Amino acid sequence: MDGSIANLLWDTAEQRAQCPAIVERGASTSYKALGQRSGAIASHLVALGIRPNDRVAIFLERGAEAAAAFFGVVAAGGIAVIVNESLRPRQIEHILHHADARALLSSADLLARQPRAPESDARVVLSQEIEPANGFVPVGRVGGDVAHIIYTSGSTGQPKGVTLSHANLWAGARAVTTYLGITAEDRLASLLPFSFDYGFNQLLCSVGMGAVLIVERSPVPQQIAATLRTLDATVLAAVPPLWLQLLGTTTFRESLPRLRVMTNSGGRLPTEAVRALRQAHPQARLFLMYGLTEAFRSTYLPPAEADRCPDSIGQAIPGAEILVVRDDLTPCAPGEVGELVHRGPTVALGYWNDPDATAKVFRPHPYPTPGIPDAERVVFSGDLVRREKNGWLYYVARRDRMIKTLGYRVSPDEVAEALYASGEVLEGIVGSEPDSERGERIVAYVVLAQSGSLERLEAFCRAELPRYMQPARIEVRAELPRTSSGKHDLRAARGS
């Protein structure tokens, strides 16, 4: 069954033909209709000359048509490249050129909103011009064939194309549906872009189990909360900035009786926010997770531990192994900080058309089994973590984001945690800038809570943090910039 990931939809469309697959803007698309639409797209692409391993970029609004486009591309044997709908021509052109896309599948409406037409050699295919077709059978693929290229949000430089196989996608969907316990009765809220691995996996999990995907595109927290209640969402996934916005609304804090699972990834959720979520929706199991696009998902904290260990990223997902290693590749002792290394079936194939970057991150297993040829590659995440004696993992910081100040190495996430603990901050992000005396000085960018005070926040930091961890400057903003995947964008916040 681990052939083309397109079979995930084809199988479900056969078994749950009349069941709703995607609900958006008051309309519902059945699994039968979604499968037929995907088949029509695949048939159209093959007729245009798309062949196995050709890259096809998908630039469509998140929803049923974008979902059908993905499955249509892979059913045709192509490699799907989902382009975030918020990007502008320059970023779109970079992706199209870097992926050497043969076609760009989009809509006249979305392209008309661009300030200019993106320039590339890719053939533009308008989705509204694709006519119905019946009976398309997915092109045969094996698990190791490339299915998908995910371009990172590029908050630390030009985005890289993480290359995923069909087997990678199958493994990721299986792992998440297993530990979250997703069933056909669930209704998953889709708030995150399909171009983001976290949001994209929601689509795969929903389709794989025959569940309903509720697509909400509004950026307004009150509207999101209203949709969750009206459409009886049972599973809700978000990144920390979105959770913080939702917690800031009365509507979200009110009862959502059908909500049974909440998940966080894409950054550490402040302890105070964890407690607030548990208090607001005690009937829902909260999964605190850690992942990286190069391996999709690495760890999760079982909900039973959320109250005792709200700052932990938990344990390895099913089927994966997490190593914590020193610079010399020897294993770290309990409590010692080292680099997280991910091993397992979700490890991507590498970076598209970038052998140098691939060699730095996708490396040989540091502890190969004796007598077996070394063919396995693992992901060196670049993230610093520690594993305590009880086995739980704790995130420390990005290796390249540790702040060296006054002779100390400071985790910006630890400083941010203190800012949130003050009760004065709705959102915050911590970085640094050069300082001739300190080496680096800590700078915080914050959105104050409704009744928050900068003076009280500064006093809290002086009282609760040692001098070397205190921000040298706290800048108050009306809002914080975000990457296309919804995470806080530090480079944009500091204007670099």
C-alpha cells in the first residue's frame, strides 16, 4: 500500500464516497467529488505532457481545489510543489526557478491579485479551465519516489526545498493519526497553510481516516473561534502566535464541547499559555509537539504529562528514534545539552538541487549497527535539547540562535518564557544585536496584553532574571511580523 500517496484519496473516495471531505465557506465537498476532481486534474496534466518526476507548482487558496490539485499532481506521477498563497511574484519566481517547475497550477482570481504576473518558464494552468474526467488511475509509484517538495518559510535566509518521498508522507500520516487517535468521526480545523508541513499533514490525516477537514481562512481570532463552535471542530492545530491570539478572545475561551484534541508545533508554547488552554478546554487532550520540516515531526508530549511538564517536547513519535549528541557525536548524558538528531521513516530525502546543504544536515547514522553497510541517513536538526533522567526531552534553542552575552550562552526561548510569565505580554520574540562590551545584547519585541505595562514588564525582568538574561531593550509593537507559515519572524521584527 506504500505506493503513490494519491492512493490515500482514491481508497477513501471509494470507501466513503458520499461523506463530506472538506467544508469551506458554507459549502461541502464529498470524498467522491474530491476524488473525481483530482482525477480530472491528473488527466489534464498528463494530456499536457506532464510526466513522472516533473515538478508542478500549486498556487491556490487553501481548500478543496488545492487539495484536489495536490492529489491530482501526484496521481499523474508528478512532484507537487505547494506555493503559499500569501507569497508575491519575487518569492514565487524563486520557487518556480529553483524547482524547475514545468507547470504552475493556479486560478485567474488569485493571479489577478498579484501586483504583476510571476515570470518563469513554467506553463500556467488555470484550474477553472480543467474539465471533468472520470476513471483516472494513479500512475504507479514506489515509496522511495519523490512526491513533494516543501519550501521552508525562509525566515533565516532563502527558502530551501525539502524533498519528500511518497513513503515519507505515508509514514508521517500514520504516525500522527496513531498517537492523536484520529478517526472518521473527527472534524479537523484547518487554520494553517498547506505549504507548511504541519498544515499539510492535517490534510493527509483527514483524508487517510475519512474525516472532515474544516477550512477557515479568516485571520480574525473571533471569527476562527466562531467557526470552531458552529462547525463542531474536534481537532485543532495551531502555532504559538495563533494560540496566543485565540487565548486573547473571550469567544475561544468559552466552551467548545466537541473539541477533544489540541496540538501545538512550530515553536515552544509558553507555560502560561499551556495552563490557559488546559483551563479553557479541560475536556480536550493537549499535545505539545516538536518538529522540523526535514523530518516532519520528531516528538510529542503525552497529554497526561502536560500539567506536570508543560515545557517539555516529550518523546519520539511512533517509529522514530531521537538521539542527543555532543559536537564529537558521542551521546549526551541525562541533563546535558546537545544537538537533536532524528532517525526514522519520516527523514526527508534531502534538499532539492542543493547537495552541499544536504550533506551538512542529512548525514550518516552516528552509531551504525556493526556488520551492516551504512546506508541510513539521519537529520542533524541544529536544535539544542536535553533529555532528563525520566526520558522527557526539553528544547533549549536553535544552535545558531544562542545568544552569547557577558560571557554566558543564553537561550532566547528562556527569556521569552519569562516575558510571558510576567502577565504583561500577549506576544513576544527575543533576539540579539552586536554590543562591543557584552558581545551581544538581548533585545525583545513584544505586543503588550490588554492591560499590560512596559514599566511593570521591565521591573519584572529585573526582579526575576539574572543580569546577563535581562533584555537590554524591549520594543513595544502593535503586532509582530510572521512568516508565511504563521510563526514569528525575527528577521522582519528587527528589520534585517
